[in-house]
Amino acid sequence: MKYRIHLDDEDYILFNIFHIKHSKTEKRSINILRMTIPFMSLIIVILSIIQKEDAAFAIIKVVVLLAISVLWIILMPKLFDKIIRKNLMKMKQEGKLPYTADSELEFQDSVLAEKSERGEFRVKYSEIEKVYAQKDVLYLYFGATQAFILPKHCLEEDWEQVKAYITEKTNLKILT
């Protein structure tokens, strides 16, 4: 089976967001970052109590820091999404796209072979560590941060057939 794979910036951005949400290490880093502002706010409040500040000033400080902390926790994922998009656009302007926009992916007996202007890249089915199926895309992880991105629109009516073939060849359960 051979398929023309066309990826755009949004496909790559969605992969990065998906990876961050499903990687234990990345989730942990994001949660630590998310809790930094609330933790610093708590320290400031404790220091205010220790220093016996004016009660009215301390209450205002607590309310403001609480509001900032809640906003940070709520808005941080969107901010992170913006950072990912900005970094990709910067790489694109520098001519250093981290993905191949157009390639041909061939499912051979023992390997997946990707051919693009960068050359040919082969991965044995046994090297595929995880397979995720989302609504419109399959991610075939063959490394901690590396995966084949297979958009549904590139597989067309073969979507279910490809999923079954990957399951058979990798002996892996497709995760969601």
C-alpha cells in the first residue's frame, strides 16, 4: 500500500500539542510551569502574613494574586499553543521546517518506507512503539518524540484498512 502524504503547518502543530498532552515528561513539565505562578503567589502571601502587613493591603494582595493565579492556570494552555505556533512560523521563515510537507509512505512487508525530497527513511514495524488514532489522524511513534503523521484525508477510504494493517504488523493496540 502506498499513500501520498501531505502535511501542513496545522498538522505539525496538532501533533506537537497531542504529544505534549500524551507524554508523561511533557505533561509533568507543563504542570510544573502551570503551578509556578500560584506557588509564587502563595509564598508572597505567607511572607505578607509573617511581616504582619496592614490587613486591608494584605487582603487586596491576596485577591489580586489569586486572580492572577487563576488566570494563569486557565490561559496557560492557550499561551503554550501560541508559543508552539510562533516557533513553527519562525522555523518556517528560516527555511528549517521540522517536517516534510510532501512524501510517499509505503507499507511494505517488514518496514514502513517514507520517500521525500530529503531521501528515504525506513522504520521496521517492530520499532513502532505506540500507535494513536485521533478523529482525523494516526500517529505512529517510533521514538520518544518521533512519529509518522498520517492524516485521514491522505488515506481516504483506506482509513480502517490501514489501522487494521498497522495493528496486525505491530501487534500494538491502537490508543486514543
